[in-house]
Amino acid sequence: MDQQESKVLLNVPFYTNNAQPNQCFQIAMQSVLKYYLDKDLTVNELDALTHRKEGEWTGTLQIVPPLYDLGLQVKYFSKVDVREYLRGEDFIREQYGKDADKILKLIDVQTVAEATKSLLQYELVERRVLSLSEIEDHIGANHIPMVLLDWSKVLGLNRPYQGHFGVLTGFDANNFYFHDSGPIKPEPNMPIRKSLFLDAWNTNGTDNDIVIVYGKR
């Protein structure tokens, strides 16, 4: 799509994080389920479907099989060979280096491994980094990208990696628009400069993860 065209903005439902911390993945799931299927699931119901326990983070791959099971056509793109997650802690330490200890404290390695098996069984993954123009084309085709960003980078803060997940709702020549569910100062259709988006998406820990939701299957 020509970047000189006017802003493209999808009317994606917006939900805020007003329950437990670390539920941004589940809240993003609420948005796409409502948009395409008119389904209303609580974050606690989505915690159960993604096997997230209180206080834990969610791995991107944990949300893909449940979205598929609920009736959505989805595909997960990442620069990582997800089969490596079947190796558990050894791979986490090799992949994330100094950030591994923090990650291992906040994820359940066995849960991630089981989600990986389902993802591979359903053939819903491709090892590839999407270009910005591909992301724009998906939005223009009424597909919703769900993306993991380093929120420390987005906020311009000199602090360790802080993953934050949400849906991209649109774009213009200079920005992507992102539903920031909070819990601090939630904002629908938050503009993020494309250069900053790339910086936050290329950080160690994000793996250039992006889930494209195509619609009802």
C-alpha cells in the first residue's frame, strides 16, 4: 500500500488492564475475538485457555492455538525457530543471555513447551521477520497484527526489557497505531513512530514476534 495514502485505522474494540498485571496478551485476545467473532471472554477465561498462572508472563506462542480453536485464522511469525523452545531452560539461556534469569522467573517452561507442540501440530508458524510494508498491507486488508514490543524503548526509559503486547490498529506515513491496554495510562490507537516501533520490536526478548489475525476461519 502506498505510504502517501491517508491514515488507515481499523475500528478495533479497546479493552483496558484493570485486573492483574501481566495480562496484556489476554486483553489483546479480547480485542480480536470481539472484532471478528463478537465473542466476549474475560481475561480470567483467557488465562485458563493460555495456561497462564497468576504473576506469570505469557509467551506469544501460547495465544495462537487458543485463538485458532476459538475460530480465528491466525499465523505466528518470529525470527526464532520455535522448535527450540522444546529444549526448555537451556534454549532460554542461550537465546536471551543476561535477560534469561528474569524471563525464567516469569514464565513456565513446560507450559511454553506444550504450547509449542500445539503450534507446530496446527502448522500456524513461519520463521520470518515481516517487513513494515507487509504489516501495513495486512492492516489495509482488515487483518489485525498482534505484536510484542519492548515498552521501555517505547517510553524512552533507561531500564531493562519490559515486554508489552497489543494490537496494531492502523498506520499513516509516519506512525503505527497501537492499543495500549495499560495498566498505566491506557490509550487506544496510541501513535508510535515507525522508527521507534522498529527499535522496540528489534529488542532482545521480542524475537520480532507478530501474530497476524486474518479473520474468521
